[in-house]
Amino acid sequence: MNLSLLIIIGLIFLAVVALLLYLFRTSFLSDYQKKQLEFSEHLQRQLLMGQDLFSKRMDELNQSLQVKLHENVEKTSLTFGDVVKRLALIDQAQQKMTELSNQVLDLQTLLSDKKTRGAFGEMQLSQLIGNLIPPGHYILQASLANGTRVDCLLMLPAPTGNLAIDAKFPLENYQRMLGCSEPEKKPFEAAFRRDIKKHIEDIASKYIIPGETAEGAVMFIPAESIFADLHAHFPDLIDYSHQKKVFITSPTTLMAVLTTAASVIKEDLTRAKSLEIRQLLNALGEDFRRFQIRMDQLSRHIHQSAEDVDQACTSALKLVKQFDKIERAE
């Protein structure tokens, strides 16, 4: 009698436990499905918001890049237009100087004094540099590590480096050569050749400094006539200057050099901005990939939890079946 009572009580207890497990399973699955649905909807909303934000940022970056490129193209066009206008003005000025040569001060008289000549060359160089090169990319009267001072140091991007420009020019023997008769020219020609050769050597030794300046330097001659005379009658000096990596220029040729340098500087600045934008895009892409990885991990955890619940429910059903068998056997 006592044994039957205990069996009945045990069966009742097992039935209550099975009922509680069944109710718990039903409630848990209902809540779980509800939470899973809410989480899925929340996840979809977050993904849509992330996609919208990413698209918006990409559109803003593309628009900013297009605006910058458009502005750079316009500025470059304006710069080249200004250069063409200035070249036209220089041509007009040269024609007027030729027409009024008998009414104005002779250039040789103007440059007869060494200090006046140096100031004249530096003034021309300063005007050309200031008109063509952006501020911050050149230094007038720059001091170098070897203790020398150069008239202008043009700071160009790598691999060119800092380019030294000298505006001084030995003109005394050239003036004497022009002021004498043909038979008397040879001694002054020889002296002028020595002066120019020495000046080339001085520029090469003072202004070409490995690791600090470019591999070459520029000699600026502030008169087109002297520059033309050098190329026409002293080709050996031109060859020697090339050997020493000293490039002789006149106002017109220096303008071409500076125009090219300005284009290189602008291209380097544009490249730097493009690299910065590319880095920002790469960083944004990395953030989005990390977000995707974390979402995948969270999804796997959710699926694992669902499998664990299903397995617990399966175990509960097995227990119920065992109790049913016990009850039938009784």
C-alpha cells in the first residue's frame, strides 16, 4: 500500500514536472521567437541606417573630391592664362625697349656698378618667383648649412628637393668686350670666359650640397641679350655648366622653369589630398568590415542559443515519454 502510494505520488510529481517543462518550453519559445523577430527587425534597421550613412558619406566625399578637382583645374587654367598674358606683356615690353633704346638708360650703364647689378638681378628674380611660385615653397636669401647664403631656395617635392638659384653675374669684362674694337676683344673675351667659368664653379661648390639641396643649381642672368650671346659665342661655357650641373637661365627661360616647378608643386599637393581621401575611405571600409564580422559572430551566437533550446525541449519530451511509459506499466 505504501509502495503504491509512493509510486502514485512519484507519477504525479513527474507529471507536474513534465507539465512545467512543457509550459516553460512554450513560454520560452514564444518569448524567444518574439525577441528574435524584434532583434532581426532592429538588425535590419541598423544595417539599413549603416548603408544609408555609408552611401551618404561616399556621396559627400565624391562631391568634395569633384569640387576640389574642379577648383584645381580652374586655378591651373587661370595660372596658365596668366602666364600667357605675362609672356605677351614681356614680348611687348621687349619690343618697346628695342624701339626706345635710344631714349632710355642703357642697360650696360645701369649694370656698370656691381651692387646695382646684384640688386637688379635679385629684384627680377623676386618678381618672377613671387608671381609664379606659391608662398611657402621658396625662401629669398636663404642660409645653407655650409654658411653660404643663396639668393633664392626653391623648395620642390622629392625627388628633386631644394633648388638653389643665384642672381649674381660677373659683367665687367663683358662690358669691356662690347666697348672695344674687334682686335682688342680677345683679351676681354678670355677674361670674361674665366669669370663665367669661376662663377659656375662657385655656384656648384656653394649651392649644391648633398642631402640639403638638389643635384643641380640655377644661374640667373637678368638680360636676354647676354644669355643669347653666351649660347652664340661661348658654347664651351654652356657645356661646362652642364658638366657642373649649373643651369644658366634668362628671364624667359627661368619663367618656363618656374612654371614647370609650380605645376609640380600643385600636382604634389593634389596627390597628397587624394592620398588623404583614400586613407579615409580605407579606414571607413575597415570599420564596416569589422561591423560585418561582429554581426556574423552575433548571428552565430543566436543560432547556437536556438539549437540549445531545441535540444533542451527534446530532452524534456523524452522525459515526458519515459513518465508515460512508467504510468502505463503501473
